[in-house]
Amino acid sequence: MSRKRILITGAAGFLGSHLCDRFIKEDYHVIGMDNLITGDLRNIEHLFKLENFEFYKHDVSTFVHVPGQLDYILHFASPASPIDYLKIPIQTLKVGSLGTHHLLGLARAKGARILVASTSEVYGDPTVSPQPEEYWGNVNPVGPRGVYDEAKRFQEAITMAYHTFHGLETRIVRIFNTYGPRMRLNDGRVLPAFIGQALRGEDLTVFGDGSQTRSFCYVDDQVEGIYRLLLSDYPYPVNIGNPDEITIKQFGEEIIKLTGTTQKLVYKELPVDDPKQRRPDISKAQELLGWEPKIGRAEGLRITYEYFRSLPDQEIKHKDFTYYNK
């Protein structure tokens, strides 16, 4: 029996590369696609020797063609960290709109099921916590985060339009803070920023008073949730994240303890529209997918810290970024 074929966009990115690994493990033929604007081929170079993996360098904001049958599409092409989408705002909007449109069209042409990667950022700075899928959000469309938030909100809207108008098989995952090996140390997110500062012997920068909360999900748990959602029959958005909520201040203290640094927390002004709370309601994922996170933060952080420690010195020392509490 021939292998099922799956296209994964954003394949050389943090989460996309782990999804490539998972579907290779499940004996799919994986077609990776990435324009490498934020992705890194090192994340998937171990797959190049496999006969059931192929890679195309391509920007999905332009027309997408993939020869042969396609059974599934995972659309994970998008800048996902503040440093990226603030640096390349137009590309961020285009990949969420034009890119999603092209891939929905490809899915329709191939008769494939498509899962699009949305984000907890569609909830903006939420007024309810934890955030259920029915919450419509509190988003500033013209603020600095608007290019990412609105790209993802449009992505969800056009995906549902293809589902309701064309009958396309669609899935939507709302991803909450996810971490693990292959994150970029300088991508501006709070976890790699804290660890990078600790490794360089710098004080850890907290924006605001540190009372903002985040909920961190280890990458293996996130991938398992996405895998189950793709194979489910539920077309509406589903939160996948870890509901174990922690303040940024407490998280910084955990990183100090984990790394053994003698540095301290220092405080700076809170960025515009920084979310005060971030905690997923995962009752839908539990009920529909039988999914919940298995890996605790202590274990996940230990693995992630060892990965960052193994990076070349020049990557650890490089810090051309602005850190945000994401």
C-alpha cells in the first residue's frame, strides 16, 4: 500500500520541523516547504537522506504547485515571534492571507484535508481566563501586534469559508506558547530570551512588573495534539496548550534556578498591547481528542536548556533582537 502524502509548510521552522519528524515516524511521505525567511535547514537536514522526504524552497504567498496526490496539508508557514513579525509585517500579513488562500485552493484541487496553524494571539489581551474557543478576543488591529493577530484571524475566517462554501475538510489549531529544542535563541520570545541571557551571564529582562501570565507547552505534547486534531472529524478551532499558568516573574525565577546563574531579574517598560493573561481552556481537546499535556515544565525546561547549552558559542553570544513577553 502506498504511503499517504502530506505537505507541511514552514517545515524548517521550530514546530514545522518537529511535525515533519512525527509524520515521517508515522510512515507518511512528507513534502516540506519553506522560504527560509525564519526557518533553518539545520532543523530538517537529518531528513534529507530519507526516500520518503522531499523539500521545496518556496514562498506560499505565491502560487503553490505540488505534483501528484496529496492527502493532507499542514499550513505552518508564518513568522511566529514578535521580532519576526515586527521586522517583516507585510510578509506576515501575506502568508496569513494569500498563503492560506493558495493552500486552501491546493487542498480543494487535490481533495486533501488541511489543518491551519492559528494562535492564542487571536484572543489578544483577553478579558476572560482561561480562554475558551468561543471567546472572540480583545485585539487591537492597528497596534504593533496587529499584523500577526489579524493575519491569523483572517486565516481562520477564510478557512471556515472554504469549509462551509466548498465543503473542504478543514481543521484549525490555536497554538499556545510552545517550547523545546530547535527554538531560535534570539527569536524574541520569553523562554529563549531568558535562557540566552542566563547563558551569557546577563540579568534577565522582565517587561512590566512580571505579573503577566503565560502557559508553556512542551513541543512533543503540542505535536501530539496537532496530530490527533488532523485525524479527527472536528472542523472548528481547538486550543492546544498547557493550562499550567505561571507569571513571567515566577518563570524568570525558575530559569535562574535551572541555569544556576547568579544574575537577577531587571524590569523595563511593558510593550504596547502585551497580553496580561495567557491560559488555554483545553476541555475541547480533552473531550474531542482525548488529549492533554503529559510533560511537566521542569522536565521540558531541562531538555530545552541542554539543547541551548549545546549551541555554538557564537549563537549564544549573538543577541540582535528585542525581547517581548511572548
